[in-house]
Amino acid sequence: EPEVTQTPSHQVTQMGQEVILRCVPISNHLYFYWYRQILGQKVEFLVSFYNNEISEKSEIFDDQFSVERPDGSNFTLKIRSTKLEDSAMYFCASSDPGQGVTDTQYFGPGTRLTVL
Amino acid sequence: AQTVTQSQPEMSVQEAETVTLSCTYDTSENNYYLFWYKQPPSRQMILVIRQEAYKQQNATENRFSVNFQKAAKSFSLKISDSQLGDTAMYFCAFVRTGANSKLTFGKGITLSVRP
């Protein structure tokens, strides 16, 4: 069964450093998302992406964040200058419009980001 | 804006018994979908079940079923014949109809299944 994959599974970085989190969505999906979950809290929407453009972004997704689909398979989230409060689990998700206007979002296993 | 409320922070159930997890939501939308996701200790987000708001029939997936009350904006998850592997965090989530719509999650409930 196709699945969303994410790398790395765990990233440790120093405050102020740039990190890139990578995702490979399900191959025939066209809509992509990033969410984050601070430990012990609920999952929060960051950004949605379609046709090489951001569709919607949350207040959390400030100028330090960017997303890109550099090729036909990868979808990346970049944090330019990490802060302590960026420590969280980051989930990538994808969905397929072919199964209806709104379809289920399938999640990757997440990348745990630790900022020291 | 949509809100999703899960007021029970945690629940416990004996193996093989039935448990119901509560969720309420608030929206002005008429067309939307509701989901339950499971998050085991591995922290992977796994889809459990989905309900289309336009459908009156409650969704079922094997041991999992929902009680969807649209007028009351209530969406509870019933787990029958609970298994140890059901131990996890469960999140209720809302998405309005429309391509590329974001999911809005509740705070989650921790379910423990006792042997």
C-alpha cells in the first residue's frame, strides 16, 4: 500500500541553524500539507500546497518557514533560523482530489525536531 | 473558524470491552468531513475512520464505529472488543469540503486498554 515517507526521523540542531525536513508524498497525490505537534499538544496546521504554490498558511508559518517541491517526488519544509520553540514533531500529509473534492489526508511517520 | 473539542483527556478500558470517545465541533459550514486519527506511542498518525457530513448513515470500520449527530455537532467513536493494540492517543478532526482544505484537530484523548 502506498504511503507517505519522511526523512529524517529525528533531527537535532542548534538554535539559529537552518533545517530542511523532507517528505515524499503518495505518488498520485496532488495536495500536500505540513502540520506540527508540540509534545503533549494537539496537531496544528502549518501550510497547504498545490500546483507549486502555497494554498493556505497558518499564523505559525511566518517568514522563517518555506516549502518547496524541488522535483516530482519530494516536498520539503525549511526553517531558516530555528528557535527553541520550533522543537516539535512535524508531519507531512498528502491527499488525492481524484477521489472526491475533499479526500482523506494520509500522514507520514513524522520528523521529530529538537532545537538545542 | 472551526473548533474541535475533546473534553476527556484520558480514558481506560478493559480488554475486550467497549469504549466510546467523545468529540464535539463547531462550524458554520454545511459540507464537511470528520475523522478519527489514532496516534500510538510511535507518534505516527493513522486514519481510523471517516464520516461525510451529508451522509446520515454512521460510518463503520470493523471494530470501530461512529455516532454522528449533525444537529448536535457531535461525533463520537466507539471501539468494540478493545485490544491492547488500541492503546494510543485518539484525535478527532474536521475538514470543510473543498480541495486542499486544512484539518482542524481536537486536543486528543489518551486511551489505555488494560489486560
